[in-house]
Amino acid sequence: MKKLHMGPAHCALDLGDGSERAEYVSQDYILHRLGRPHRAVNIMYTCYPHDSEWPARISEAWKDRNVTFAWDYPYDDYPPYGVNGQPFAQMRDIRRHGQDVLLTLTLDCALSDAELREIALQLRPFGRMMLRINHECTGSWFQHNKRYTFAEVGAFFVRFAGILRETAPNVRIIFCGGGCMQDGRMDQEDAFLESYRAADLWSWDTYPALHFGWPYDIAEAGGGSYKADSIGAITDGFTRMHRRLTEITGQDKPVMTAEFNADGDVTGPRMQGESVVRFAHYWRDHRIDWFRSISLYQFRDRGRLGLECEDPNNPAVGVEQPLLAAYRDEVLHDPWFMPSMTEGEEAAFPAEMRWGGAEDADGLAIPVRFEGNPEFCEMTVEQEIGLMAELNGRWFYKAPGTKTIDLMSAFFDRPLTGPAVLTLRLFAPPPEGVNVEDGHADWAENYRAVLQEAPALRIRYEAPRVVG
């Protein structure tokens, strides 16, 4: 057994899970469907606590009103922040499954410093999470752009970023503006120059195809509110964006897209995945080092912007789209988009593991010898500990109250053709999804756990009985 370090991918992959178009799907379900965790999971919330309709979700409060566009509400139709224990229960679910939180939050720019400091304190236990503040802020659809000028939105971002630096320095801050225009300048760059400087990451939401009139019209040839752009135009836009931002800020920061997909309403479901794969492979094939992450919007969608479509008869049921297999097989499991794994010195039990986040964690690498393809493969850990385990390319989650995990699905699509030695990789993210003040000075960035003894493996090569 050796110590194991998990580091960042060349280009990380994140996944949207819930928005104005869909509800949150549990990380257990998503892990089983996709086979490995993402770097981060993006959840979307809004905070307008001084509005008269608050704390209701605005589409519920206004369900009897005549609304003809998705953004024609007094505040954005995301779930309300800080209501009914959310988003904190979802953030815990994301982190205990070995992923970082990417919280998209639209906020009233009139919130006081005290109100913003309270939000920062609420985010402090969630480790190296990312916060996207008032995204797509060069547009006209969100309330932060309807109620405030671009300069006011930029000043609010800088003010909130300063409070986060003081109160929750574990939070990485994303500024999401527009792209680089044809004249070589960033959209509204004078209003947002200090925002770009105050951020840790720069983002641009972009869709090669998007039915932005959904659900109030239908995308038809010759009609409907939709758009389509080439992948080449988008990758060129990111290149110009990075060049311009490094020039005007004097900084060089990672670039990401916190929302990306091709809308199946426009492309049709069969061709949807082709655009997503080509976009991802562009950064891989050109080995671009400053483009650091893609967040697919989203896992399940009421329209056609998801790996699954929500069943209109039952919102708890998803209908797999062709995009899911294309994304899983050609992007998610491509080595360029997977975290690095580096084995170190030999280790022994009891063994300490450290969880800094999905791009910085110390775990264990345990060699397991197989005589051939197994018929049964199970892992038992008696200890009350949460674990993420990877075997033969597939990941599994063990909750603290669970003892035995069936690992056989690691061999359904990748059977062994003969004897082999595989590596069982183990990591221990925080079992409650939050970091705890354990006496370490770096508790807000690192969670530590001790695995007392080796997992017990039950490996069998024949079933107890074969029925003839």
C-alpha cells in the first residue's frame, strides 16, 4: 500500500445540478449513472430577502400571473437561498461524494455588509468551494442588471469579494461577465475591470445552441427564440477573452465556462453531444493550459439542456438522452479531464487521509490481485467513516453508516481478460459534508480522517450455483 495524491486535471469537469429549469438530483444517483465524480457541482440560488414575495420561490408566488418570459419575475426564479435548509443540505451531499461546491448566487446589490458577512460565515465550513456572484452580468435578463447599472453591479462584486477574503478565505470567487467583442474589448470592461481583478477565476457562460425562449415558445425552423454559433467562434472568443483580460488586469487567471451545452431543442437530441465533445476536445487537442474547466449545464432538465430530460409525468424520473453516453464516454472518462493520481511512499494502517478538495487530496493506493474476471467483488469497512473508492476506472461512495459496498459494476463494462493487479484507490472526504474545527490551523481548507484497518474484500470467481 502506498500514499496517494489526487491533483487537478489539465481541464476539470463540473456539472450543473438544478436551476430555474430543473430540480436537484442526488449525488448517489448521478454517480451511478456516470461512473465517476465531477470536480465540482454547480447549484443555483437567489437572495432577495427584502422583496415582499420572499422567501417564496418566485414562480410559486407568481403562479397565477401572466408571465411570458423566463426572467419576467421580480427576482430570479432560482430556489431561494437560506430557505428550508437549502442550499446547505445539497452542499453537504456534494462534498461527501468527493466533489467541490460551485454555488451560483444572484443577490440584491442593496444587501448590507452585515448581510453579506453572514452569508460568508455560512459558507466557511464548506472547504475550497467556489462562488459565482451575479453571473452573466453583462446581460439584461437578471434582476441585478434590471435594478442596477453595470458599474453598480461591479462595485457590489468587489465589495462582496472583500468581505469573503476577510471572513471565508476558503471560498474561491468567480467573476462571470460576457465575452470579448469583435473590437477586441471585453463587454463592459470599464465597469467590470476591478471585478476581474478581484476574482480568482474568470468565466464566460456560452452555448453553441440555445433556445432562450423556452418554455414560452417552440424552436422551429424559421421561428422561435433561439441562437446557434460555431464551436470555432466560441473557442476563438475564449482565446481573445484570455488575451484581453491578461492585458487590462495585469493578471493571468484560470478561465472557465461555468455553463456550457448545446440545446437539443435547436440541434436535435441526436446531434447535441457532437458539439459538446468537439468543444471539449479542442482544449485537449491544443493542450491549452489557461482554460481550466467546463461546467456542463446540466444533469437533468425540463427542456433539452440536460444529460437527462425530466419525465413530464414524474419529475423524480429522468429520461436519458444520447448526450449522456457521448459526454460520459468521450469527455468525462478522457484522461485530459480526469484528476491526476500520484503514488508516493509506502503507507501502513492506521493511515491518515487528508481531503483538501477534488483537486488536492491525500488518500491510499492498495494493490489487489485478481485471478481473472470476478463474479463477486465486495468491499467491507466496519469503521464509521465516509469513503470514495475507485477500482478499474469506476468510483463508489461508502457512507459512514454503510459497511459493505458492491464493486462489481467496475467489471460490467470493463471485464478482466485474465489475471491482473488493480489498484483500489481510497479517499476520505468529510462524512457530513463540512469541515470541522479539529485543532488544525488549516481546518477550513483541509479535513483529516484516519482509516484504522484495511478494507476486507470478498472476491469470488464462480457463482454458488449455476442453474441449467
